Amino acid sequence: MRKKTGLGGKKDLNADLNLTPFIDLLSTMVCFLLITAVWIDIGSVEIKQSHGTQASESKKVTYDLDVVFKNPTSLRLNLKRKGRTVKSFNVKSENFESTMSQMNSIVQNKVLKYKNKAIEIATATITPRSSVNYGNLISTLDVLRSNKIINIGVLSAKGQ
Amino acid sequence: MRLNGSLVASDAFEKHLINRRRKRAWGVKAIGFTLMLTSMVDMFSMLVVFLLQTFSSSPEILVSKGIELPNSLTPDIVKEAPVLSINRDGNLYLDQKLVGITKQITKKPSLLMNKLNTIKSDWAKSHSTPFPAEINLQADKEVSSTTVSTVMGMLTSGQYQSIQLAVIGR
């Protein structure tokens, strides 16, 4: 029997949590979240095929960049201004991965710092070849996008 | 002899008796069982926390069967738009429905263009805002880039200028 002390009864310090609704709520949440869960992280890479973008309309001195594939391990970068090629860079390596890393360093050190000045690339265009697969094309887009070249188009080549 | 709550044998015979008693005790099965509520609630809470962390409210697109998407280091969020898929077997699908063989479609694009125009006109009927001209393009990573670029050219001529290439984010 509980011993009375003072005027009021002494409250029990141990509170019991009603587990049934708690487990109900948790199981409902688990079911809902499992059904709506997305296990594959799908993203997108935007391609703007139209000519004349917002970037090219700005008054800054801007250049265009053409990426012309010869084969998966060899490509040419043409830096253009007002439609005329001002400088070309050849990229060639033993495999595709090393070609991409070489292209990345050329874009960073030579293209974006043309004549030791930081330049802006308004649009980039990729000319694919049939020997270059879609996975390689996405890797090329990755290199350009990681160097903050956003307006990228892909030429719809026939044959080759 | 009992040491710290457990039986300890002093000689070989006593050891044998203790072992026999233990073996008998193992044979007896409990009639009822108790659910370990604490561990179950712990497991549920951890599951809920993990699933809530991985929850995403951004739109998702279905990846067609027979397509292995390429990986990308710079992916953006997927936008809700019609999905055009180029399979490894050479078939072209629009919103999971077969349009035809990609090579034939590139030579004679009228079938695809009609379907794309239908999407545009349906949009105009149900929306007051202008058509966003966006389309999601899925292609297998082994598909030739010229095939993809030819399809892109067709989409551009069909006034779908903003093409979202579906990739798997790392």
C-alpha cells in the first residue's frame, strides 16, 4: 500500500507508453515509405539544341567551342569567335578515360584561359561519330558541364 | 555445488548428473512466447529514419527495360515531360509505347512526329500556358552517339528544343 505524505497523493514517476498505437504508426510509415522509395538515382543532363541562347546575347566577349570527335580516343577542340576558328587543340590518348582527363585539363588551362585571359564560352557544340557511343557522349558533356559550360548542343550528324 | 548462480560439478559423477539435468531442461519447450517489443520498436524507428532520409519528392521517370543508362557526374533533377527511349535492340518507344525501329524512324520520321504533335495539341487543350518544349530522352549507353544525335535533330525540328538526357547520378 502506498504511504501518504502531505496533503496530495504522491504521483508515480514511471509513465507507461502505450505501445500499440506507436507500433501501428511506425508500421504504417514503414509501408508507405517502402512503397514510395526510389532506389535508383536518375538525373538528367540538359541539351539546348536551338541556336542563339541567352548567354550569346550578353555583351561580354564570348567564344564558342566545338568538340569534334574523330574516334573515341581522339578529338579536336575548336575555339571560335564570331563563327571563325581562333585556336584548335588536338586531344589524343590511348583510351577514352585518359582522353577525357586530357580534354578536361586543356579546357581548364588553355581554353578558359585563352591568351592568359579568363574567357566565357557561350555555347559548345559536340559533333559525334558512329564509333563514339552514347556513354562516351555523356562523359564529354560531363567534362564541359564541370567547367561551367552549360549551353551545349549536339550536332545531328549523318553517317560517318 | 552452486557458484555465482550456476551449478558447478565437484567430481565426474556430479558433472554427469548436472549435464543430464541440463539436457532434460533443453527438451522442454515453452508453450507461449513473448515478443521483444523494445527491439521491434528500435528496428521500426531505425527503418523509418532511414527511409525518411532517402525519401525524395522530385518527379521520377520510368526506365524502360533493355536500357542501361550511362553514369554522369553532373546530373540535374529530372523534369516531368514525355519520355522517348532508344533501346539496345534498336526499338524506339514514346512513353513506354513502341513507335518503331529507330533506323526506320530516322529515315521516315512522320510516325514519331505525329505522336509528338499529338502530345503538343493535348497539352494546348488542357493548359493555358505555352508548351514547355521539353522531352526526356533515354538511350542505352552502348547505342551509337550518331543515332542519338539524329533523334535529337528530329526532336528539335519537332519544336522540342530542351532535351533532357536521362542519366544515373553517382
